[in-house]
Amino acid sequence: MTFKTIAIALAVGSLAGGAALVASYGSSAADKSGIPYRDGEYETVEAPEGSPLSELISGYYFRTPETRELQDDDFMNPAFIWMEQGAELWSTVEGEAGESCASCHEDVEASMKGVGASYPKYHEASGKLINLEQRINLCRTESMQAEPWKWESDELLGMTAYVRHQSKGMPVNVSIEGPAAPFFEKGKDFYYQRRGQLDMACATCHEVNYGMYIRADLLSQGQSNGFPTYRLKWQKLGSLHRRFRGCNRQVRAVPYANGSDEYVNLELYLAWRGQGLPVETPAVRQ
Ligand code: HEC
Ligand code: HEC
């Protein structure tokens, strides 16, 4: 191995634990790492107008061959255990109204195609921005008169992944105009706000320093196109808000609640930062 390792002092000050951000560059073709981003063998998507990124790159290209292999093969991808549960729940009658999702939405492939790529979305009746989990639970409580599923429950994760999977390969396509605009602005402010004991913003890691190592982790652009995502660390499918909570904790900030307005707004801003990236749900990450 002849990687040249360059330590780069983090502009914002030191990271706890004395960790520095380190970039490694292969010095010849023979030094391929198997990580597409490092090997320069990744796909990019043109950034939307006004984006601070010069190009959009899925987190997929920052991961090892082993991790990507799990995502590429539907039979090996552990997330499919939850997806199968979602498929079963789609036609399960529950609640006072005596309906299942299928009673109203019928064939999932037809009715849900493209839907998951367009969330979060402005919801007229409540005057709020809602994400896919919340939209599904609205159908549970209002249309089915059933109990809402708990956040991070196997049921809600499975159904969210199942619905979003119907958009796999389609470009992320959220609306940030009209009534969605004020929520987008709040999400953007959150993204750039420094927080926690380490005083770092999302942008510090995912905009300024992507491609660098933070401890053993190769920083990506922090895109959301693969969620819900199976994480090897979690040994479980997990929501985007769970990931937000983890990233907040990394800088020793107090995380917000799953499903909080703050995180739904952030989710819209983040979706727009990945506008045009293909939906990968369910992705696999380290
Ligand atoms: C009694 C009928 C009914 C049932 C049962 C029902 N829904 Fe819905 N669903 C609706 C209606 C009505 C809408 C709103 C359509 C709109 O606003 O365009 C909707 C919207 C949605 C949307 C958003 C679609 C979009 O284009 O934004 C999703 C996702 C969804 N439902 C999922 C589910 C799931 C999952 C279940 C089962 C857990 C379910 N629904 C059960 C009637 C139902
Ligand atoms: C101290 C650095 C750091 C900060 C600050 C940080 N993250 Fe992360 N984040 C990581 C690391 C490390 C990972 C795992 C490797 C990767 O994909 O970058 C990660 C992963 C992610 C992912 C998953 C990407 C994928 O492809 O699955 C998302 C989404 C994300 N972060 C969003 C955020 C948001 C939003 C914020 C601000 C609230 C934030 N992060 C703040 C370090 C950070």
C-alpha cells in the first residue's frame, strides 16, 4: 500500500478525542481502494440551481464493496425483511373503518410510484409540512380509524420503505415553492447552524469536508436518497430522523424528537440538496 495520507486540520477547531480529518489519495491505478469515490469511479448528478454543491453524489459511492454488494442484491439486502412486512401490511385490514391501504390505493406499484420521491410535502388540511411517515400515519388515523404506528417501529419503517421503494431509481423531486418555501428556509437555517459542544453545523462535515475521513468513517455529502436505510451498526432498518439524531449527538448536541417540525423541515432542505439523485430505498450503509 502506498497511499499518501494527508492530515488536514479542521478549519473550525479540534474534534473531540483528538481525531483529525484525514484525506487519502491513491497514487496509482494499482492502489484502488474499492471505494468508488476514492477511486474516482462514481456517478454524479447535476446539482439543482442555487445548490452549494458542484455535483451531487450518493452516499453509496463512499462505501466499501462489501456494503454496496448487500445493497445491490435484493436477496442479500437485510432491509427486505422489513419490506416484506410492509407488503403484508398493505393489504391487512385494521381499524374501525374496516379498510386496508389496498382498499383505497389498490396496486402499490401503480398508486405509489413516484410518491416517495416527492416527500416531505405541504399538507393543505393541517397547514404543515409532513413527511412520508406522517402521511402514512394520517391515513391510519383518518382514513382507517386505526392507531398510528410508533416512530421507528418495524411496522412504520417497513411501510415507509415499501412505499418509497416504489420510486426506486426515480429522481428525488420535492417542491420547495409556494407553501413549502417557509419550511424549506427553516430547514436550511438548521443545516447551517453550528451546534453542540463541538460547535459544528451539518455543513461542516457534509459540505465542506466530504471526502475526508473522520475517525474510521469516510464522510459523504450526507444525502437522504437511500432512507429508510439498513445500517450495519444498527443491525436494523432506520429512519432518516434516527440518522439526524445520531449526527446531532456526534457533535454533542441535544437531538430533537423523531417527527419534530425541526427534523421534517430539515428533511425537505436535505431532499432538495439531493434533488435529482435516484431514490435507493432501501439502501445499506455501514
Ligand atoms: C379510506 C381510504 C384510504 C386508506 C384506507 C388509506 N389511504 Fe392513503 N390516502 C387516502 C387519501 C384520500 C389520500 C390523499 C390523496 C391526496 O391528497 O392526493 C391518501 C394519501 C396517501 C399517500 C400520499 C400520496 C401522495 O401522492 O402524496 C400515501 C403515501 C398513502 N396514502 C399511504 C397509505 C398507506 C400506507 C395506507 C395504509 C396504512 C393508506 N394510505 C390507507 C386514502 C386512504
Ligand atoms: C461531525 C461530523 C458530522 C456532522 C456535523 C453531521 N454528520 Fe451526518 N454523518 C456523519 C458521518 C461520519 C456519517 C456516516 C458517513 C457518511 O455517510 O458521511 C454521516 C451520515 C449522514 C447521513 C447518511 C448518508 C447516507 O448516505 O446514508 C445523513 C443523511 C446525514 N449524515 C445528515 C446529517 C445532517 C442533516 C446533519 C446536521 C444535523 C449532519 N449529518 C451532521 C458525520 C456528521
